Amino acid sequence: MSKTSIVSMHVIRRLPSYYRCLKELQKNNVNKISSSELSEKIGVSESQIRQDLYNYGNFGKQGYGYDVIKLYNALKRILGLDKTYNTIIIGAGNLGQAIANYTDFEEIGFNLKSIFDINPRLFKIKIRDAKIMNINILEDFLATNKIDIAILCIPKDDAQIIADRLTKCGIKAIWNFSPIDLKVPDDVILENVQLSDSLFTLSYRLNEDDLFKRIKKEK
Ligand code: NAI
């Protein structure tokens, strides 16, 4: 099982949208925001925001709202975005290359150190500053480079084997895009991303009215 968190995952999953909103407000030189305005912008109730933030301290004042810069800085710290991280990508195919080419992650402190693949045709190609290397040297590389996060972008068949190799080398955080439920040790943080889940939710919502019309008719 992957490492469990102190705070509920439902709360944690709302924090990035709070952070994005505060970042935007700060960029637009807004100094203060009422809890109702913040609630409207984020689409989460005032009490939910208050409860979520209460896990981390006292933010906002009755009758004043929130100090934008203070809350932005606090959320940055809470999300660990005040630090930098070294990352590697496993799998230099379509997805791996797309992530490697996405410069925004670098700008917020996620530094891509290397990319690994099994396809010899890709070895030595560089994507921005990161060289694509043979997966055979993964252990040697990890023995001499401090890597915080591994990003898994390989077909599901090999994903568990690679995850095992990564965790044996001391990797403590895996951002997994492979469509498989990975088993990792209890002290490893596993974050799965499935774009298809979001697409299926969109498709559900597109069809929800018809679905309930049909259900009503059938009752
Ligand atoms: P791709 O076929 O373009 O790339 C896969 C790459 O992994 C290839 O370069 C291949 O040589 C390499 N590879 C295969 N086995 C390896 C191993 N043992 N070690 C190192 N490298 C290895 O595939 P694509 O489109 O980039 O997708 C990659 C994975 O991501 C697939 O499992 C796909 O299902 C998944 N995916 C997930 C998404 C998500 O939302 N979670 C979205 C798109 C793709």
C-alpha cells in the first residue's frame, strides 16, 4: 500500500485549486478577498474552505476575509512548492516526451534530470537538458544522483517491475501514468493520473440528463 496521509485526501485534492486561485489573485495585485468571493471563485463552499485550511493553521479573519499574499505563501509552503525536486521520466514515448517538453514544471521547481527507455534508437537524444538513457543503467544512475520523483510513462506490462526497481533504489514518490494499480511499499507515495477518468466524467455529464430521463421512464 502507498503511504497514507495525515489529512484526508479529499482535502488535499482541493488544495491545488485554492493555490491556483490565490496565485492568480496575487498576480492581479488583489490584496484581500472575502471568504464568499473566494468561495465563488473556487466553487467550494465558504465553510469547506475554512475547514480545509483549519488543518494547517488559522487563516482569514472574521469580517475581513483572507490576506491574499499570506494565504498564497502559506498554500505554497503547504503544497511543498517552496522547494525544488529532482525528477526522472521512465518511458520516452509520446507521453514521456510531452511531459519532458512541458517547461512549466521546471519553472515551479520540478527539475527533470534524465529520461530512461528501452529503445536504443532513443538513447542519447536530448529533450531540453535531459538525456534519454538506457533503462539498464537505472540503478547506477540512482546510486549517484539524488532523485525525488519518478514519472512513469511506460506500457502497463513493465510498470510494476520498473516501480519495484525504483523503490528498491530508494525512490519515495512515483507519479504514475501507466494504467495499472501499482503495489509499492508503505513508505512510498504513489499518485496515479488517468486522463481517461476525467474524460469519462465529462462523457457521463454530457449524457446525465438523458440517462435520468430514461431511468425515470423505466421506473
Ligand atoms: P509510447 O508507446 O509512445 O511510449 C512508451 C515508451 O515506453 C516507449 O518509448 C517504450 O520504448 C518505452 N518502454 C517500454 N517498456 C519500457 C521499460 N521497461 N523501460 C523503459 N522504457 C520502456 O506510449 P505513450 O503513448 O507514451 O503511453 C505511455 C503509457 O502511458 C502507456 O501505458 C499509456 O497507456 C499511458 N498513458 C496514460 C495516460 C494517462 O492519462 N494516465 C495518457 C496517455 C498514455
